[in-house]
Amino acid sequence: MKHPRDILLGSQAAGTVLPVCDHYSGVEVRMRKSLQLQAEMTQEFGACVFDVTLDCEDGAPVGGEIEHAHLVQEIANHAAPEARVAVRVHPVDHPSFFSDVNIIVGHAHSKLRHVMIPKVESVADVEVAEKALNEAGALNLPLHVLIESPAAVHRAFEIAAHPRVQSLSFGLMDFVSAHGGAIPSGGMGVQGQFSHPLVMRAKLEIASAAHAHGKVPSHCVVTEFSDLQAIKLAATKASRELGYTRMWSIHPSQIRPVLEAMAPTADEIHNAADLIEAASLANWAPVSFAGQLHDRASYRFFWQVLERAFQTGRPLPDSMQSYFGDKTCAI
């Protein structure tokens, strides 16, 4: 019998499925600990619940970019086979971009899940990055792009349409700074970034562009990393109100609040499981469920609730366990 994912998503079944949290670290001890934490939480939850992105842009000391690239390459190559590890290189117009790609991607691309390109302004920047990856031997490695300026937001739909792009992230701090003081500093805080119209417009444009082209929208960081309620509030708003299905973490303490906020509730999970079970028994024909008529359009939605539950390590009802048997980092 066909898997519900194949029946309900069709050609979309082979589409992008990423962990809901993308954790960044650039200092050696933190990069190594992040991968260790990833393995521990995979064992705890039964699924890989966050990516680890090794950071060159903010992690490399000025003048030490080459040494840092070699360190990142070594850490990536020694990661466990099932680990989900990625790298953020320098922007395409930075002097260290090509050395980052040659050293890290050229020697560790088989261990990487994607490469994050910061400060992407146009499709031309994506094409530069794509060419560099291809020349380094990474012909199929996905690109994630960071949208950080008003001009880049304007071109978000064009950027998202590029076939090599897998995910779009919003760079809050640089976006606010790019306005030359027109957005107050509060726009970078957890309250202001969800209330200032220009920031909210940018977030919505990026999420819309990503969804229009079947890509993953990833929400920006929350700098108040010691305020766990702030990160959970931001993640809840990003997922429930703005359509983001992934979010950055810059401190290990932020990972669990992001998972909790991005996860369906227990009631949502059980309701989805009951409906999918009823639909399966009806061979996916329309059914009456809890006083409402449901067909494949709503089945698709509720199946995706179950997928999100698995991605966030939530307990699944026994009736759904067989559909999620391969509980590894290889999402």
C-alpha cells in the first residue's frame, strides 16, 4: 500500500523537508558541542530536530579566515555519518568567499547538507555561489540564502525561484541597519520586530516568496538569548502568524523553545492522526469527521501536521508510528 505522503502530496512528496531549527555556532568548542548535542537530542526525540550550521561569516576572526575555514572543514569531515551539518560561508563579494568554498566545500561537501550564503542581493549572487560550488565538486549541494536588505526583499520571489535555493532566511539586524536609522533600534528586539510595519512586511514577503516556490522560510534570530519566553513567543508568532516553518538558534538554550513553539499541540496531533486513520480506511475518499466533511485537500493539511510533529520530536499515536519508522537525522 502506498504511503500517505505519496498519496496526499504527490509530486511534492520529494520536496524539501528540513528540521524546524537551524543552530549556528562559530567558536570551535561550541561547534563541537553543537554536534554532540544534536546527537544526544536525536536519541532523546527519535528524530533529528535541528541542523548545525558551522559559521565562517561571524565565527572567523579578522585575518584568520583561512585558518577558520580549515577548522570548519575538519569538524565537518569528522561529524558522524548521520549528522546534519552545514556551513555559512562569507558573502560572495567578500575576499574570503572563494577560499571558504574551496577549503570547506571542496573537501567536505559529502558531509554537508547545505551551504548558507549571507547578504544575497539578487539572483546573480546565487549564480556566483552556484558556480563556485559546482567548481568545488558539489554539483547537487543545496543553497540557503540570507535576505538582509530592502533590495533583496524586493527580489525575494526571483531569488526563491532559483532551482538551487532550498531555503530563504531573514537577516533582521542587517535589514534594520540598512534603513539608515529610519527603523528605530527597537525594531531589532523581540517586540519591535513583530510590530514595526517595514520589518513585518519584509518577513511576510520572504515567507510568501518561499512558499510560492516550494522553499522553506526560516525566521531570524532572537538576540535576547537568555530570555526563553522571548524566543518561544517569537517562534510561536513566526510559525502561527507569519508562515515560517524553520527558525535560527544562536544559543543551545534556544533550541528547545523553538521546537516547542514550532510543534503542533497534543490535541492537534491526535486530531490529525484520527482523521488520517479514518481517511485511510475510506481509501482516501471524502469522509464525515467530527461533523465536518473532509477530502484530500484537508487530508493533506492534517498529514503535514503529523510530519511537523515528527520533525519536532513530539510523541505520535500508535496508529501513525509505522509511517515514521526511520527515525534518523536523514530527514
